[in-house]
Amino acid sequence: MCSSTAKGQLGCGSAVPSLRVSNNDLAKIVDTNDEWIIVRQGFITRRVLSGKENLTDLAVEAARKALEMAEVHPKDVDLILMCSSTEMTCWAVLRWYDFVE
């Protein structure tokens, strides 16, 4: 559905995995340490998907936040722009369509 009144980005949402893994946690399973990681990559902690959540869960959470911000109904959305660094991106967007139907 195209609207002649709405143009541009109306809402934005984000979501991150709940599991935090520190450099010290990582050092328990691979040969590294906190200092080495901070100096070379700058990370102190990272977020990791656990078995309790998946990319689709995060996509739906972020979409809900974006819809709230935009104050629009899911059926009135013309475009979803999703950014991720996983191979599951396309699948998560397809599942989003199931969510709004």
C-alpha cells in the first residue's frame, strides 16, 4: 500500500541478544585474554544469541519498537529495512511477514 502522505523513515527499532559474554568469559574457552582483545579489537563484552532466543525474536522486537515509534499498524508498512551480521537475515524478515499477518 503506497501512501502519498507518508515519506521517509517513520520509526526505528533495535534489539540485541540478552546474553553478554565478557572477554574473561571468552578466555575460559579459547586461548586469549582481556588485554589482548581490548588492544586489538576494543571489545569488553559482546552479545551472543543463546538457545533461548533467535534472530527472528530480535527482528520482531525491533519491529514492534519501530511501529510504536512511528505510531503505525503493521499492515500499513511499505518497507522493512533490516541490518544484521548473520546468515539468518532473509529468514528473519520472512518470519516478520508471518508475524504481521
